[in-house]
Amino acid sequence: MLDYTKTWLAVRGITLFNDKRGVTALEYGLIASLIAVAIIAIVSQVGRSLTSVFTSINGNL
């Protein structure tokens, strides 16, 4: 029984060690989060620029 358990754990350990799906999902998650941060930064900067443009237009009217 102990030999079977050792063999089973060894096979599962190797299988889990060689499985790259989790690493790939983690990489895609990091890329998506970096893209989201970049979009938020760009949109907030454009929002500030538009606010100043509309404020100056309102002042000129």
C-alpha cells in the first residue's frame, strides 16, 4: 500500500510540476491588468484635458 501511495504521489507531483496552464493563465492575467491600468491612466488624463477645454469654452460664452 505504501509503495502505491509513493508511486501515485510521484506521478501526480510530476504531472503538476509539468503543467504550464496555470503559469499561462497568470501571465495573461498580469498582461490584462497592465492594460487596464494603462487605459485608466489614459482615460483620466483625457478627462482632465476635456474638463479644462470645456471650462475655457464655458468662460468664453
